Amino acid sequence: MPTRIFLVEDNPVIRDNLIGSISELTASEVVATAQGEDEAVRWMASHLAGWDVAVVDLFLAQGNGLGVLEATRDRHRNQKVVVLSNYATDDMRARCASLRADAFFDKSNELDLFFDYCDHRGRISRGGAPQAPR
């Protein structure tokens, strides 16, 4: 079973490209999306076990990714939350880590690392050997 990704991204072009790339390049699949904080929080609350990795942008159509991170603080241990944003300052990375983000990737220059992370998570959920990301 592929890793189930919940994608929180408000830009439709980026969202569609990420969905296609995740499906094509990783052992994961996007099971749902949200464009804003409230929509994301509602979906996660009603699908507590319906996702394995939440991928969250910081700037959203409504609210922000920090509010989504806050809402995931009490998630199951096996659920991971990843920030994927162009706003990758050291301060923002630290703030997201303090909100229990498991990883932070810069959309501008760390997409390969992001896809490797998703692929690695997918292989673990399939029962494959837990190898370090490429």
C-alpha cells in the first residue's frame, strides 16, 4: 500500500504538478488536498487515520501552514508532517520544528530531497527495507 499523502497547497498549478510528480516519482499517492488552514484542519479531524504524511505549504489561501502544524501536534506517532515552502529561512525552519514538523523542504531547490523523502516513506509503509533516502 503506498503512503497516503494529504497535500495542503493553495496554488492549483503547484498542487497539480506535485500530485503528478508524487504519483510518478514515489511510492506514495495523494489521497486528499486542501487550499486553506480551516479546510485542512477539518479534513484531518474527520480522517484521523486517513493519511500517513501531511505536506503543508506555509502560505495558504486562508490561514497559514503554522495553524495546520499546530493542529497536527497530537497525531499518531507513525504520521509525519512535512513543510514544503518557498519561505525556507532558518527562523521558519526552527519554528516549524518547534511545532513538530518532521521535515522542511524548500520548493525552490529541495524538491528532489522532498520526493526522496516521500519515496522512502512509501517503501517503509509497503514493508520494504528501510533504506536511507537517495
